[in-house]
Amino acid sequence: MLTLYSNQGSGNCYKVRLLLHQLGYEFETREMDVVAGACQSDEFKAINPAGQVPALVLDEGMVLCQSNAILLHFADETQYMAMDYFDKSLTYQWLFWEQYSHEPALAVARYSMHYLGQSEAEDPRLPMLWQKGYQALDVMEKHLCDQDFFVGNRYSIVDIALFAYSHVADQGGFDLAAYPKVSAWIDRVKSQPRWKSMDEI
Amino acid sequence: MLTLYSNQGSGNCYKVRLLLHQLGYEFETREMDVVAGACQSDEFKAINPAGQVPALVLDEGMVLCQSNAILLHFADETQYMAMDYFDKSLTYQWLFWEQYSHEPALAVARYSMHYLGQSEAEDPRLPMLWQKGYQALDVMEKHLCDQDFFVGNRYSIVDIALFAYSHVADQGGFDLAAYPKVSAWIDRVKSQPRWKSMDEI
């Protein structure tokens, strides 16, 4: 049985849970209290020295970390991964972009506001995070102008990765009213077979 | 002919130039003045809407961005990519870790100090960047305790990716004296066939 060290509210962990569920895998989750510092314990660092969730223990005992690496591992040769050679490279491109230019803005603003309950007065990084986050949403809105999904015009792990923090962007102070294409794509992801919300899995 | 929109001093761009050189590809570079904002021009954003280098225009006119995605694209089925199935997944893991937990500390501190000439008084983020960067170096030092390279015990794109900013860490205020394993690995990378320094390619 796969064992996933996970946090219920983490978008990065949700990505993995959603793909595993859509693929029909069974897995056990070990809930990690990130805010309380559970990921920094010696016990957990023996599993993932980087001290981050998600961390997935495979049946053979090997450990795989980094949400998007886990997505690539399980999506390989399934309908959730691009088949075309160059589309595979574009999949990598968007997954790296998500972790570098999207998640560090949307997820960090959400963590500050939604989990730590901070306002702009308490977290002076928030205006900069909003600026960076809206730039990321601009890139997504433009890309979705003439296609329904991010790569190869079909639902894939790129959509799962970008959906994770986009669909809860409001919890980080973002307003998606000016992003009709992103909003329609969020609804499109939610209508995929076996889709489950962050709270359901 | 491949056309690489690149910046000479950028570690992310150097990764791509080094792999292409080691693989024997010929490519043209278009030097982009990142500090002067060249990546934010409308002309460049027509090539990469995310406004980032490296951006590589392939022979067929298609554009691929994100340094580690470009590494994965060109390393596929070469000696620079792991062959074993799980080692491929670990390759993804380390590449995402580099972009999330390593580059945002080492590269950003280097950019601030080396390119903008800022001190701690001028850039209050520096102490936090040093703390995060040393945590990343700790993870590397530990991993290199019992292996010469990061994945599959041979030189691969993971080493290229991590080398890019590790070997110039001093320019961001980091001292590698306490990292003998990382320092020895840096020398090991420099001794690889067809290795070239950042200034040479």
C-alpha cells in the first residue's frame, strides 16, 4: 500500500491525492501538521531530508518527494500525461513554471492569510505576493484564450498542478473576477471524471 | 540552428548552455540584459509570455522555456539522463527541489549582492536567503556523504542543475568551507568531459 505523508489543506499534497484517486490507486495518508512544524522532526527528516510534504513511500519502501515529480511518476503512460514528444517537454515546462512562478505567490499568500490569519499589516510580503500571483494568473489567462487545457488540449497533470492553488486563490486574497478563462477552466477541471475536492480526499 | 535567449551570468541559462555543449549541439545565443529589464519587453514576451530566460527556439520554431525542462528535453535517452525507471523519478524530484528550495535562495542572494551590489543593509531579505540557502546546502552535503553524484551515482542533468548556482554560491555571500562533500562534488563536475565554465560558453 502506498503511504502518503500529506497535509489536508496543502495544494501540493492535494495534487498527489487527486491524481492517485483519479488513477484508482489506494493509498494511506499520514496527516502532517505543517503549521506545528511536524515536517521538521528528526523522524520525518529520516523519510524526507528536505522536510517537506508530500512525501510518498512506495510499496517497495522507496521514497519519492516533490509533488510534481510524484505526478510525473504516476502519470507516465496514462491518459494524464501528454503522449506527444514535444507536449511532454511542455508538460515539464509548465510544471517547473508552476513551482517557480505560481505556487510561491499563490500558496505563500494563502498560507499567510488562511492558515496564519495574517493581514497586510502583519505580513509585509503580501503586496509583493499579490503582484507576483496576478502576473502568474495573467500568464494562465492568456494561455487559456484559445485552448481548454494547458497542454495538448486535454486534461493532464499540468491542469492538476495548476488547479491546486488556483481554485483556492481567494483564500490568499486574490480575486479571480478579472480572469474569466481561468475561472471557466477551474470549472472544467472540477467536471473531470473522478474529480474530488480537497476536503473529500 | 537552435536559438537560445540567454544571459551570460545566469546559472539557469548556463545549465542549458553546458548541457547543449556537452551533447555537441551547436546553438546561437541572444544575450538578454536581465538587469535592464530586457525580458519584460513586448518583443520577448511574444516568445516567452512568462518573461524569463532561458527560452530556447527549436529548429522547428517551437519555443521551450524553464531551464530544467530544457535539460529534460535534450537529455532524454542520453548518458546525461538516468536510465532506470525510479532514477528518472528521482531526477524529477531533485530538479523540482533545485527550483523550489535551492535556486530561490542561492540565485536570489547572488543576484542581489553580485549584480545589484547590495549589502544586508540595502536588501533585508539577505539573512533569510542565507538561512534557506544553507538549509539547501545541508541537504546536498548529507546526500553526497555516500555517493559521488546526485542520482544513479553518475553525472547527470541533476548535477548540472545543482552545480549552476552552487559553484558560484560565494557570490551570494555563502561560504562553502563547512561543505567538504559539496566542494569535492563541484570539483568532480568541473572534471567532466567537455565541461566548460560559465564564461567560456
